[in-house]
Amino acid sequence: MSSFSLLSSTIPSTKNTKISFSRSPKTLSHNRFKVSCNANTATDDDNKQKASQSLEINQQNNNVDRRNVLVGLGGLYGAANLSSIPSAFAVPIQAPDNISLCVNAHAGIGNMTDAVKGVACCPPVPASDPVTGDAIAPPLYQLPPRPTTLRTRPTAQAAANDPVYLAKFMKAVKLMKALPDDDPRSWNNQGKIHCAYCNAGYTQEKSGFDTVNMQVHNSWLFFPFHRWYLYFLERIMGSLLGDDTFALPYWNWDNTDAMTGFPTAYELSMPSDTGGRPSPKNNPLFDGFRDATHVTATVDLQGGFVGTDEAMKNNNLAVVHDQMSVVGIAPFFGGLLSAGPRPTTMPGGSIEAGVHTRIHIWTGNPRMPNNEDMGNFYSAGYDPLFYCHHANVDRMWYLWKTVLNGGNNIDPTTSECGVDNPDPGCQLAGDWENSSFVFYDENKNLVRVKSGDCVDIEVMGYTYADSDISPWLNYSSTPHAAGSNIAADSIGKVKKVDELKFPLSIAETVKFLVKRPAVNRSHKEKKGTREILMINGIEFDGSAGFKFDVLIDDVDDGTPINASDSEFAGTFEQLQHGVGGSMKMTTGAMFGITGLLEELKADGDEYILVTIVPNYGCEKVTIGDVKIELLKIRR
Ligand code: C2O
């Protein structure tokens, strides 16, 4: 179990490990963020439960007496841990069989009247057993045989330029919007799915924890849940169109050609059915709750970047490169979450916490009370752009697996992990592959799907049309001041971590020295074990957002450091959580520094100089601990 200790912190972030083939970038841009309902929201509830020791454990599905185990582990839950529970006792998270147990959204929602999209997020309930009157458990979904023609998801730009495709796509959305409320395929019901799985509609009662909420963000459930979500939406559209090759478009914000504004099809003005002045309101892909100032603006994937559009696009490539270059299961997928209470520091993976959250925030309307629609998880699923954005997020997972790291990245399945794989994600692989969700399929049948059944998109019947990835794939960051020796020169002037008083405020820029566990490790060692900077116990008030950047060995000569500079370890950004109210929350951050230190020619240094630069909202934010650990990822 020693391998878990490293993970003891939390959030992975962005800049994690760099990939061997590229040695470049360092940047990782910010990472983490959460749109308002994330894991931390659920955590808030969970924490209350922990505090009151009121865990009620429903044993019926378990083999182990978890009650004893959990009571004895009180201290462990308080600590920052990447995994939620020791593997010997783990149980996968499963959505309930009886979806009539779903309740209105509440986690993170303090002021109901502010929730303009409403908190009724539960799906229509299927017919119960005619004889017993009991709910019928949804059967495990079997993928249809792989079709001869894969559904090929086009880029949003290609979609906009193809009138035949576009007309079909718009028709599908329109048909869904016209379906009645008791039809689970309706647009409204599809949008609710996100809210139900994010804002505490369901509990983990099927896994034995009827007081712990389901949460599909900020952990390794993120990728599989959203893949299945889009899978069924796409099939519903195809079935309404009578076209089983229909595929959703993807917003390739990782391509410089697509970094300007929202994809055009989603903002087009159209005449109404009866003619008249064209308006976006007649476009089924339009959503009035978007940031109107971004319709033609350049996307800022770092957040807070200052510079020309050209420079911003270039910097965006660095951001994507860094977030895609992480290796190891937890840094990419997010914290290893099993059933039960969630540690307060459970992190999201690099893409989730990074570009994924950034685009949500960038798209949502900041003038709405809760950044509706895309800027808040409870409302995001109602915007057609959600699915276009998430198709690209899904594609990032596909690329990470098939292209990045020389094809050596693995999913957390027992078969891909093999025996004795040291990656902590492999030790809990069974809990990832057996985690499951329930969805309605295109025939209105409720089915249960497993994460382990969605690892191969072609087996699922779809793929992605090409979009050039070479600019970010081959991106190289440049050091601002390599070989500066700044850490050694700062000894005596800047405090070392063990001389600091924690909790440490980050209201102002703070600098400190952190000792490294090892220096000048061999190439082989670095391939198997990555060096990670952990910032643990980040405490904040969830009712306000904040963002800070982390720089390594910055010489502080007045030049701003961005993702395209080697010194930029990453960003941590937190969106306002929930809807009204105030809540104390804790999280953590994790930054890979292996490649960055090589670029800075600082790999022989005993200490690194860490600078935490608050961007906004950090007045009351504190951190609890900082350290560097070595994360094993392979032998
Ligand atoms: Cu479920 Cu983009 O979030």
C-alpha cells in the first residue's frame, strides 16, 4: 500500500508529467477547476456525514463488513488521498437500480430560487413489475455488434460547412426538443441526466452507501460517464432521424483553426418556420445562456492569459500539450474513487480539471446568477454545445490512449493493467471497470452500463474524423531562464517548507523552497516514476471562485510566465460552487515537474523554488502542506 501514500494528495493537475516524446512543455495550464457542482460539492455532504459518524451502511451488496472497517479508519478519511479507500475493501460505485429513488438536485444548491434552470433533475420512471409492483432492475447493456460503417464524428467546422449534415443535426435536436416530458429521449430529459448525476440526484445505495451521493466529476468516473452519456444521445438522434450512421460533431478547441468563438453552427441566425427575420432563437442549436462577449473571441485555455490572439493560440497549444502529456492513471483520469465517502481532496484528472472546466466557464454566461448554462454543472446539459465540447473531451481520452506516450498509456482495467502493475490505479482497476451508470437507450429502455465496456470507441461503433493535432502534440515549451541556479541562490533568503507556518495564506504571492526526494535520476527511473509537486489541504469558501498559478524556479525579473514557459508548472482554478450559500471546502493540487526540471537544467538541484501567484479570489484561501513525491507508474 505504500504506493498510495504518494497519492496522498490530490488533484492532479495539469502539468503533470510530461511525456517522454516531447520533452517540452511545461506548462500546464491551469487545471482544476470545477464547475459548480463537482465533487467537492458532494464532498460537502459527505463530510457532514463523516463528521457525525452517521454512516449507515447497507450491507446487502457487500461481502465485507465495511462498518468496522470504516469506523476504524476515521483518520484516513481526513487525510488527502487520491484513492478513496484501501483496495482490499473497495467496492465499485454503481448507480441505483430503482431510479424512482432519484431526488431533486440539492448538493451545492443553497438558493433554489436562483437556480433558473430548475432543480427537478430526475428521469421519467419506467413501468414497474406488473405482478409485484417492484422496480425492475435495468439489465446490463450489451453493445450491439460493431457496425461495418462507424459513426464518424465530424469537427464542428466541417459540420457547419456541410449543409446536409447540418440540416440533419438540427432536425435531430428539434425532434428531441419536441418530445413530451414523459419521453426519456426528450432534450429536457437528456439535459437532466447531467444534473441528476452531478447534483446529488442519486445515492450509492446499490454499492452499500445509501447516505453517500453519486458524483461523476472530480474522479476517474468522469471519462466513462460522459462517454456513455454522449453515446446514448447520439443513438437517440440517429434513431429519430432513421440514420444509424449519424454522429455528433466535436468542438476541436485544441486546433488553432477552432480557437475563435463558439462553433458557428451553434450561433447561426435562422428564419422561423413561418419565415420572418432570421434570429438565433430559431436555431435549435442556440442557447441564450452563453457568454455573448465570446461569440467571436479567441478561446483562452489557460485563463488570465494576456497577449495577442496569436500568442494566446500558441499558448493554448502548450496548455493542451501539457494536460495530455500526463502519464499514470490518476493524473489523467482523476482520483481513484470507490464506493463510500469521498476524501476531501479527491482530484479531477488533468483534462477534466483543465481545459474541460475552462471551456465550461468560458462558454457560460457570467451575467447569469450561476453562470448558466455551461458554467454550472446543474444547467450545462441543456446547452447543445455541451455535447460538442464533451465530444472533444472524449476524443482527448481516445488520443491519450492511442497516440500519446508512444501508445503506452493504459485504461484502468484489470486486463490492461496486467499483474503487479505498480500504478495505484491498477490496484483498484476492478472498481473502475465495474463502476456503472444507468441510462435510457434509443428505444426508451433503461439499461445499466459499465465503465469497463466503454474503453474502445470503435467497438462502440464510432470514431473521430481527423483534425490536425501535430501543433500541440509536438509543442515545446521554452525556459525563460534555464540554469539560473535560483533555488540554491535563494537559500537563506527564502524559507524552506519546514520553516513555514501552515495553514499558509496565499492572499499574496508566496515563495518557498521545497526539498526534492532525489536528484539526477536516470532516464529509466524517470520513465517508471514521476516527480510530483503536491499542494495539499487547500481550503476555501466554495461560494466564491479563485485561481492561482504555480511557478517553479522563476527568477522574477518582471516577465510574466505563461503556459508556454518551462517555469509554469500549472494553474489551479476553482469555480464558484453551487447556487448561493457558503461552504467551507478542501481540495488539493498536483503538478508534474519531471520534464520541467530537465528543461530548466535544474535536475541536479537539491531544492526547487516554488512561487504561488494568486490571480483572483485567493484572499481567504490557505494551503495545508507542500511536498514532492515520486509516483510509480510502471516497472
Ligand atoms: Cu459532466 Cu463537462 O461535465
